[in-house]
Amino acid sequence: MSEIKVTMVLEVLGRPVEHISQVLNEIIERLEKEKGVKILDKKIFPPKAIEQLFSTFCEIEISIETLYRLFEICSEYLPSSVEITEPGEMSMKLQDSNAIINYLLAKLHKYEEIIHIINAEREIMFNQLNTRGEKPAFLPMIEQQNQQKEKQNKKSNKTVKSSKNKKGRKK
């Protein structure tokens, strides 16, 4: 397969404004050093205020060796947008397709593992606070969210039950 041309958008959100510009430039420098990646063009947009934070982004055109490498770059840099501009058509070997799918699955499993660890640590923290008779400051917010979820679940359950009742009735 010939090289793939890709246009991607990389964004940074934070503060202070100087920091996000510096971080975006560091990201671009890291990308320039990546094996199998050539930067063809880049356009950096000035930071803009968004509420209490600042946002800046870069539209960058790269040439990359393989579709697999593109998936690696995307999972590492998390662009907000990716567009393959060349070639017009692509075909790949089955083993390449399998490698891409397994790469994505490995990433998803890694994130799922992190979520389980965070949930377990959160549960331990809540239990420790409960034994001390304390409540975390953010608990009322979580309780409110849980109440809203319960209300939504009750509404959806009523909708399911009423639709079942209507189906079972004879006219």
C-alpha cells in the first residue's frame, strides 16, 4: 500500500493561554519525531477563550506509512477529527485488518481495566469515609445524579410495561 495522506485536527483546552499554546507546539514536535510520519503542512489557530478556559487547535496534514500506524497515532494523540485524503481507494491484507482490530481491542480492554480500578478505589474510599462517619463533598452531586437516573429508569420501565400491556390486550 502506498503512503496515506491524512488531515487531522489536534486540540488543546486549558489555562493559562500561554500554556495551551506551548502544549500544542510540544504535541506537534512529538508528532514530527514519530517513526513513519511526515508532516506535510500545518496551520495553528490562535487561542480563544471558552468560559474560564482557553482552546487552541492545529490542522495538520501528514503522510503516514500504514493504516495500522495511523490507528496508533490516533490512539496516542487523540485528534478530534481525522480525514484520509489519499489514496482514493484502499485495500488491505487480512492480517493487517486483524492487527488493527486487535490493537483497538487491546486499547479498549486497557481502558476498561482502568475504569474497574478507579471504581474499586472509589468504593474503598467511600467505605473508609462511612466508617469514620464522613461524607465526601461531592456526594450530594452523585446522589442527585443517581436519583435522576432512577427516575429515568422508572419512566422507561413504565413505557415498556404499558407497551407490553397494549400488545396483550384484545380489541
